[in-house]
Amino acid sequence: MEDKGVSQRPCFGELSEEQKEKLRQFKIKTRLDNERYLRAHPELGGMIRAFISKLILNKPTNIREFAADHFTTLDAHAAPSAERSDSAE
């Protein structure tokens, strides 16, 4: 008796073994490229730390919206020491 619920053919949209391997290699290359970029731009570490701190303090419900706002608002990039010196004047 044949089980009609199980197909022997790959489902539409399912990746072949070759495609899966290419995707795996692409992910590895992308991760290595990202790592090289972050190491070449140490200033990004400060930006990420500032974002994470703000994220922890604010605990937004929509993190994507919060991140978009954080990284597109000019005030988000101001250095804390610059803000203090401006307010001291």
C-alpha cells in the first residue's frame, strides 16, 4: 500500500544537496568577511556597546524599530564626553 502523504520527490523550494553546500560555504565566507571588517574597524565596538547599553536600559518591545531609530538618529552617535562638555559650557 502506497502512502499518499509522503512524496519521494523534493518539495518545491527545498534545496538540493549541492545548493545546501553552496549556502553553507556562503555563510562561512560571509561570517569570515564580517569578522575581518569588524577587526579592521574597532570604532564599531564602541557603537555596538553604546547600542547594547541603551537597549538594556530601555527594554523596547520592538527591537528592530528601536535599532533603526538608534542608528538613524544623529544624537545616538554623539560621544558621551562631547555631551558633557557641551552641557558644561
